Amino acid sequence: MDQDETPYLDALVDLAEREVGRFHIPGHKGGRGADARWRKAVGDLALALDFPAGTEDLDIGPDPLNTPFQQAQRLAAEAWGARRSWFLVNGASGGNHAICMALAHLGEVAIVQRNVHSSVIDGLVLSGLKPRFVAPAVDDDLGIANCMTVEALERALDEDPLPVAVFVVSPTYFGAVADVAALAEAAHARNVPLVVDESWGAHLAFSDELPANALACGADVVLNSVHKLGGSLTQSAILHLGTERIDGRIVDRSVTLVETTSPSALLTASLDAARRHNVVDGHELLSETIASLKGLRRAVVAIDGLDVLDEEIAEAPSVFAWDPLRLSVDVRGTGATGNEIARHLRLQHDIWLELYAENVIVAVFGIGEEVAETGKRLIGGLRDAVEQLSRPVHGERAPFAPPPPWGPTVMTPRAAFLGDQEVVPFSESTGRIAAESLAAYPPGVPNVLPGERLSDETIDFIEDSLAHGGQVRGASDRTLRTVRVVVEE
Ligand SMILES: Cc1ncc(COP(=O)(O)O)c(C=O)c1O
């Protein structure tokens, strides 16, 4: 296939330029009926591209399997190395919901890495799947949760020999890449499919300077949140099927079930374009980004009190390789917190970060970013922040980014989410079974799941995170003064 082509994008632009008579939704009619400020903000062409689903010559036509939409999905499958791919317009979150719905066709129990994204837990609620959680290995030096080891997977498979699938996340938020080939081999030896949430690794397929992508390592189902580092618009993602271990028709009906009936043409076109950009230009652009990031890391380490996560992360037993496209800065040596440094960068330098917490700040870099330029600005800001905020460091070093203390699972997420429940003060919820997820964001790994018993440590962890400006996803009371818990007999 010609990866330089963008069939969906071209068909969409062609329709917009033809100025067709629009007697269909959306009601702004290609921008004519849109608010003037909105038109000015996004531009007339963006609004003219806003065509609905079910448009002839775009996603329907005499040969439904050969519309520009289907061609674009096939190009994506080829680019990432999949048998079949689905464009998603509700992010990788929608992909995780669809995966769980698909797996629930196959049985009841799934082996799930405990530090998966909260959307996997939501998928367990929707599908009713029973998770058997496997804790990720935790790096003793840094205190961060990494990947699932093959040994841990084999132990789980011994205890539960017939799960519907094994669900892992790789790369993790901090760039730890799992030994996907070995995990796939262990799962496949028992005829169990391996699902990899590779939301943070859409770019891995496009550079041989990076760890191999999960599909190349034999994973059966892979999810890429292309908007994260792959260059498409926010909310767009791709779900891939790599093998025949799971029936594509089941995945297809599950994607349809969770998807809007009005997918945005702009999001879809951005996926088509991002695929072309990654295949055609990715190799060169990623090579430049990776080289510049090496220099940037050296510049960060040269600032007193700062350190960075780098390829040393791959020395941990559960980590096979490292993805360098994020800059995770360890601020413990400055005596200031990551929250303070991030605030200073934002207020004094208008520099906005991906993540900040007590001991760490994270900046991410996308394909084609002029790191030499953007990096200079970041280094200037960091030097100033450290100069202004540093204070003497006393006592023992706290762990870098400790994983939340996870409580025991006593009910399935679905039974807890839908069962009899009541609202109690959060600070008095110790010992109760949570009826909702609580995930400090970012990175969105749930600290508490529906069905897990709350402990003092978990409550302290979340309260501390909120006190330092964190947000919690999943709680019905966003302030978390109260929490929904299960009523026990
Ligand atoms: C590992 C992982 N999976 C899934 C998601 C959800 O992605 P999206 O925001 O595209 O819905 C995230 C988002 O942070 C994530 O980190």
C-alpha cells in the first residue's frame, strides 16, 4: 500500500472544497451557522471539514469495504503491523471499554496488571469481567511501579489457568517498556491472548532507535492513544488486532457498542494524517527528537539538585527497554517539591508540564518537536525555578513516585459499582468497600477500585495528593469530602 496517501483526509478536503449543499447535520452547516468568535478561533476550513458519519464517498459507498474510511484504517493496520485496525474517537479510554466488552464474550476472568489506566477498570465495570490483579514490579530505588514480570504472569496463570486474556500496560507512564515478547510467549503457551495497552507508545513502530512495538512482539490486541505522542487530535486513538486468537467480528461489535454514532470527521482525518506523517517522516523526526533529548537530559542533570530518569530504568527486572520520549525529572535534591517547581514554571515562565507531583515533574515530547528550541526554554525555566526555590535537603529521601497502596479486592468492580451503596465522609471510610474508582490524575492509575477495601494508607495517599493540587477521577464528589461505599449486610 502507498503509505504516502491519505485517502480519508483527501476525500474530506475534496468534499469541503466542493461546497456541497448541506441539508444534513451538523447544524452549523460547514461553519455558516457557527458563532463568529468560534469561526475566528478555529478557522472556516476546520468547520467546513465537519462532515457527519454516513457520508457518501467518505465512509459509505457502493463497496462498503473500500470507502476512504476503510482504506485509511487498512493503511493504519499495515503501518503498525496489525491484521485489522479500528479508528477510535473516544480516546484509548473507549478502546479499553471495547476490549473489555470483547473479552467478556470469551469467559469470566481476566488477568490484569494492577497499574492499568482507570479506563480499564471502567471497562471491567461495563463488561462484568472478574479481574485477577497482578501487581507490577516496583523499583526499589525509585519506588515507581513498572511492568508485569513473566514470573508474576506465570504464577497468575498457574492459579487461573483459563483466563480470557492477560491485560498489561507498556510503556508505563514513566516510559518503562515490558518484555512483551516474553509475556506473549508465556500467555500463548497456555493459549491465552495478550492485550497490551500501548497508549503511550504509538510512535514505537516508527523508529529502530526505539524499543519494538507490542504488535511486533506478538501481542494479540494493542491499543495506541495516537493523540498522546503520535500527533493526531486529542481524543483520537487506534485499536489493533494482531492475531487470530480473538475474533475480529467480536472486537468490531464491541467497538460499535461503545462508540458514538456521530464520530468526528476531524478526529478521523487527523488519524489518517498522523499515520502518514509517522510512516513517511517518523524515522528521521524521531531520530532528531531522541538525539536532542539526550542533550536536554544532560542539561537538566547539570542543574544543581536535579536528576533524570533514563535508560537505567531498564535495569529493573520487569523492564525490558526504555522509551525516551518523556523527560522525567527527579527534583528531590533541590529541597523544593515538584508542585512548587511546576507552579513557578507556569506563573513565571508560562511553561506547562504534563505531570507534577511531590518529587517529580514530567515533560513529554512529540514527533517532530523542535526539542533544541523548546528544550532551551524549559532549561531556562528550570534553572530559574531551582535558583529561586531550592532549600537544604534534610533527612531520608522519599521514594521518587511511589505507587498507591492497593487494598484487597473483595467484590468485582461491576458488583460494587452497581450494588447497594451509601455515601460516607471520605475520612471515615476506612474498612469500607469502595463503590467507585478514585484515580489521582495524571497518570490516572486508580488508587482505589470499585470492590476494593479502603485502608488508612490509601485515604492518606489520596488526601495528600489532593492537598498538593492533584485531581481525582472517578469520584462522584469531586472534592472527595465524601465517597460512595458498598452497603454490607
Ligand atoms: C495507559 C493509558 N491507557 C489509556 C489511557 C486513556 O487514553 P485517552 O486519554 O486517549 O482516552 C491513558 C491516558 O492517560 C493511559 O495513560
